[in-house]
Amino acid sequence: VYGPRVPLHSGHYGNWAPNPAMRLAQLLATMKDAEGNVLIAGFYDDVVPLGAHEQQALAEVPNLDAELQRRLGIGAPEGGGRRLEELLQLPSLNVRGLASAWVGEEARTIVPATATAAIDVRLVKGNDPARMYQKILAHIRQQGYQVVAAEPTSEERQQYARLAKLGKPEGYQAVRTPMDLPVGQAVVEAVARASYGSAGAPVVKLPTLGGSGPLYLFDGLGIPSLGVPIVNFDNNQHGPNENLRLGHFWQGID
């Protein structure tokens, strides 16, 4: 989101120069409600509902939400009371980063020139990446923004009161393998034997796992795909000090 061409002294231009950091915060706030539901029109329309086997699997998952809240320091989760496993079956809109001007010891009394948000959308079965992108684009335009694909020209800056640049979409479709296939049961039994020493030991089965992988390529060939997570709970995935306990690595090979 764009403001003045250069950062401006807030004592000289405050209350007059549009602040892109504030405008970006306001724009993002229009995309979700207080419970975390995405407000972008049609965001959930293409979701393929869970079948009976998937619904049964979710019902059998132990409820660990309270323990997760305690460990992660969360006072109240989003979702309006729905469990984590249930919410993972829906597409999500995530702000994965924000940047504008300077903070901390580098902070200065200026109106920033730009503000940037990095957004990811976790897709589920039925979502098309290009179609989801168009829904987000339409929403931004509905908030009064002229959306450009490159840095705005001087003419565009003077012509439009609200300017935003939206990056090109990157992504691919989600895949959900039917849970009642024989290969699924074979994998469950293999995990049970490797983890517990018995094919009849309990194994948690989920219809959907959040992760980035080109499984749609196998799906297009008619080859079912299943994910078997092997990481330790405290692996700090995609965060600082991401790690994998070696014992989990060896067990995954087994």
C-alpha cells in the first residue's frame, strides 16, 4: 500500500499525508472477523465437504486444544469454539509478515512511504489458486483501492486516492485422498507397527494436513498420496531453530 513518495516528518505532515501502514492495517482488518472467519466474498464456496469416513476420523481425534493453548500461551483461539482439527479442513487466510518504516531503536517520527504485507492462503480440496486470488483481488478493489501490478507511475499516484500493488499468485491445488482406500489402511498398520510394535495400536488419522507439496501432480496421474509426519511436536517448524529429533528421524525410516 502506498502513501507519499518519500517518508515525511509526522510533525509537518501528520493528519494530512495518508499513512500506508494504517491503511494496510485497516485493509487487512476487513478480511477477517473477530473469530477469524474470512470475510472475503465466496472464500469458502468451493470447499468439497468431508465424507463419512473423514467425519468419523475427525470425531476420533483426541481433543488436545486445551493443552495446546497452555503450551503455546494462547488465551483464546480463533474459530468460534470449533476444534483445531475441524478448522484445518477449511481454507485459511494468514498474514505471515508485515513491514513498514522502522521500529525499536530505529524508530523515527515519520509518515511511512509504503507498507507491505505477506499473505498466504492455505487451500483445501476444491479450491483453485487462480480463483482464490481473484476473490482477494476483488475484495481489495471493493475497499476503494486501485490495484496495480507494478510500481505506480506518477500519473497513477495523482489519479487514485488509494493505491495497492498485489503480487502474482503462486500455488497449486490441494489434494485429499479418500480415507477408505486399501493403501490408507496399509499405511496406518505400518505406522502402528513402527511406532508401537503392533498393527492394532492407535494411530491418529486426519483428512487434511497443512503443508506445501506438489501432491496434485500425483493426483492428476490417479496415484493416491498420503502424508506421514515424523517430526517432534516442538520442532519449531518454519521458525527460528527449526529442528528434528534424531529418534523421530530413525522411526520415520522404519
